[in-house]
Amino acid sequence: SQWTTDKKMHATLLSWIEHILNGEDVSNIPPLKISSLDHQMRDGFTMHILPLLLRRSDVHVDVTTRVHRKTTYDLAVSVTPSESAYKGTVEFRYSYPPNEF
């Protein structure tokens, strides 16, 4: 899989890498920030791109990664015939793991 389908983003990354590998003054190259990578993409970058950057003995490479914890919700809705006392009502139940629907 790819980290993005955005061709402009691909071109920007390649240009950033090429500038560094071609010996340009790194003080004129902005830091690279890529968001929302899965662990495989992050590891691939670390394994394949960082060694290329480290070929330059005149630069220091500083890498920071951050994990994002995201809360997601499951939703289950069932519709059944209503008893006369409950016509037109909605019942909400909240379930937390390990309970299932």
C-alpha cells in the first residue's frame, strides 16, 4: 500500500530527499512532516530513507515519531414493533469492552 495517492505529495517528498542527497545546504531545506502514517509506512521510511540521508556525514538527522490514539465508536440500531407504552421512544445503551452488542 501507499502512504498517499496524492501525486503532488509524492513529488514533494522525492524533491525533499533529492535536495538533501544532492548536497544542498540543509539550513535552507524545511523540516519534513508527514502525518497519519501507519506503522508499516513509518518503519519503511526509517529503514529505507533514513540510511540514504545518513550518507551525508556533514548533517545531523533528528527523527521524532508520535502515536495518535483515536477513539472510535460502534453503533448498532435495531427497529422492532413498539408496545403501546413505548411508541415513538428511543432507548440508548452504552457498552464498553469486553461487552459486545
